[in-house]
Amino acid sequence: MKKNIGTLESIVRLTITVVLTVLFLFNIFNFVLSMVLLLIGVALLTTSLTQFSPIYHLLGISTLNNKRKA
């Protein structure tokens, strides 16, 4: 797997995961919506930690900055 998620996007995904987890833990929404939000949070956490998004791969998108200083 080639990385295709940059650091900033990874941090944003982690932040969203934390918010979704808090909403789930405090039962802000009904059970079904809470479970959907939890599943979205797990997907965001996984893609954030691996810095690879299968959807980005299929669409040819990359937010990873590959520029190196000489």
C-alpha cells in the first residue's frame, strides 16, 4: 500500500474520530445512528493510522506531500 493521506488530513481524521467517539459514548443520538457514527469513526481511524485510503487510491487522489528538500 502506497501512502496517499498527508499529515494534516490524518490529524483532521483523528480529530473527527475523537468527536464521533465522544458522541457515541454520551448517547447523544439514538442507537442506530450512534453505531453508524462509530463505524465511520473506525474507518477514519484506520485510514488515518495507515495513511492509506482505498477510495483515494481508486480515484487517483493523494494529499501526501512528496516534495523533498535537496
